Amino acid sequence: MPSFKVQQIVQIRADQLPYMLPSMARQLDRRKGEVIDTFVPLGKRGQIVKVRWIARRATERDVTMEHPEEDLQLA
């Protein structure tokens, strides 16, 4: 698994989309985001990545979400 760094551009892995809610999967499909922060929660082993998902249109807003590193790939 890659270790993500701040300001890298990432996207959700395509094989993880079927496991998400349909509305969230549509929103994140092929969308790119910028890594804001990475951390490992106390008592856990996996890295959590905080991502700012970039808006595609002027009518949309940027969204900030946290994802396990296994769900992401470099864009």
C-alpha cells in the first residue's frame, strides 16, 4: 500500500465504489482530490487519509472526507 503525503492528488479505487452508498459512489467516481492530512488513529493500524474532493462544476462545492488508505490510489 502506498503511503500518501500531503498535497498529493488521489482518487477512489474503482473496485471500492460498489461497496459505497450509490449517491456517494456517483459523487466520487473518477473525481480527483487533494490529500490534506494523514494520520493513524490510536489503537488502529491502518492509515486514514483526509481528502478535499475538488468540485467538478461551479455549482458544486469542495467536499472534505476521511478514507482508509486502502480505498485510495494516486491519480
